[in-house]
Amino acid sequence: MNFSQIPGQKEIIGKLIRSVKEERVSHAQIFSGPEGCGSMALALAYARYISCENRTGHDSCGTCKSCVKYEKMIHPDLHFVFPVIKGKKTTDPVSDNYLEEWREFVKKSPFFTLNDWLGSIEVGNAQGLIFASEASEIIKKLSLKAFEADFKIMIIWLPEKMHPSAANKLLKMIEEPPEKTLFLLVSEEPDKVIPTILSRCQLIKIPTFSERDIEDYIIKRFGIPQEKAADISHVSTGNISRAIVLCEDEESSLSNLDKFRTLMRFAWKRDVLSIISWSEEIAVTGREAQKNFVSFALRLLRENLMLTLDQKKNNLVFLAGEEATFSGNFHPFINQKNIYPLYDEFNLVFSHIEANGNAKIIFLDLALKVTKLIR
């Protein structure tokens, strides 16, 4: 991944390049931004630029020995830590157990979500975490001297998913870093990273992409018509990962829309037997898929409230396709009286799923509460 392959983000890229030129590279940095802002792509391009043997004034060369190995994700001084699952390969998992899958996954595209990654390794009902066992692996990797580059670079994707014991080990290494070692943390929820780590990292805030940047990117990558690309870009609200999903896999969005539409129909009819069946069906999907549905539902509730408040004229509604068709009829049922309790209930479901609660009970409780709130 070169900087030139990242659409937009020119200001951030400029700052990163200047830090290398001026030899002001902090040993611990946290790339912080919302899902789909390209923070992982920036971290990869930055690491590659630092390690490049013939870097230019604006990018890595792409042809030196280091760049070739970075392209294949096999550079011996580039290390990764990322969420994995228990049980599939080991009951005491570390990132290296999934390193081959990770390399192939990231090489396909640096713009992805946690749900994308976990779906690629077929997690089932498990949740992705960075487990305590990762701590010793971090120490072992970074205790060695750099093999080829000037620096050993460790990219930690989603440190907010890290077990406290692993986080505390990482903290000690950040406080007393091994020689010539760089930590690049890539976080979507920095408020969930332990404060002592945050306070010792240089914070790099990554903004969302502009609509034009996303539009140009998906036209170039997928060859879709400009009008459709503009619609997708607008609906994506700066999230390039969502734009890619809308181009590649409409089934996922349509599946979530169908679940939401079915829930609201049964809730309005107060059809308790159908509500029970609905909760049982969604309970057998994986926890990541359940969280994905809840996130989708929260976004759709927001868009329908904006429709109810007549905010389409102010360009504050981000809907297209079947979502727009459904919401055109549904939005009168979402208003200022029920939006806050509905939001609270869906957010509570998300928290309970993360805490490994009984999915059947969680979604049945949600559906019954929606039945009261939707009328």
C-alpha cells in the first residue's frame, strides 16, 4: 500500500511524510478515526514509507527490496496484532495463528471492517478479541533486533479489543520501548483504549473521506456509472468500507433491511408469535452479524427521523435504493417522541451481545419493546 493508492487524506499524508523527512517519527502513534476512514491503509503506507530504501519526497519507491516485501506483507520487520477468535485453531489464540489468512485478506483491500475480517475466517458465534496470550508474543517479537529495516514496526489493529493483561504489557513496552521499535495503533474507538496507553501515544486524528474522494475511488475500482457512484458516495457518509460493500455485496445490506422491515411489521401488528420466530431466527446468526444488524438499525432509525423532520431538503438524509423506498413509507412512525427510547433499546442490545448474553432473550426483549414504542 502506497500513499498514492489512498483516495484523499492529503493533509494527513503530508504530515506523515514530513515527520519522516524531519526525523520526528514518534515511537508510539495511534491512528484514530471512525470505521471506513482509511486509518489502516494510512498505517500500512506509513510503515512502508519509513522502511523504504529509496523513498521519494512524496511516497515509497515501490521497487526496492523492502517495498516488494511490504507488497507481499512478508517483511520480517513488520508485525501485526489483530482480533482473533478462540476455538477454531487453538484455545489460546494469538494473531500469528491467523497470519496467512490476514495477509491474504489485507492484500485484497486495506479498506475493511472487523465484520469483514471475522467473516473471512468464519467465526460463527464467536467474537473477535486480542487475547491475553498475545502479550508474550509481542514481547518475543520486539525483543529481537531489526532484520533488514532501520525499525521494527508493529501495527496493532483495534487496540480497544485488547485484553487488559495484554494492554498492560503493551503499556510497559511503550513506556520503555525496545531500540528502533515503532508502534502504530489503529483505533476506531479510542475511548475504549486504556487511558495510560492513549496518554503515551501521539494522536493522529483521521477524518472521514469526502464524497468526491469516495465517488472517484469506486468509479475507478468498480467501473460503475457516475450517477450511481454519486448516490453510493452520498449514502456512505464518508465510510469507504461501506461504499465498497454497497458496490460488491448488496446482499448484506438487503438482508439487514429485510430483518429490520420484518421486525417493524410484526411490531406494528403486535404479532407476538411472529416476533418470537423473528427473534429465534436472528439468534442463530453469529454475534458479529447480530452487531452488524444493530448498527444498521441504528443508522436507519436516524435516517427515518431526518425524513420525518423534513431534512431531505437540507441534504441530511443518506438513503438510496430499497432503503429509500422502504423509508419513504416507514418514516412517519419514527418521531421525536420515540427516537430516544428506540435508540436506547438498540444500543442496549449491542452491549448485551458484546457481553455474550443469550441472543434469543435479548432480541425477543428488544422486539417486544419496539412493539410498544412503534405505535
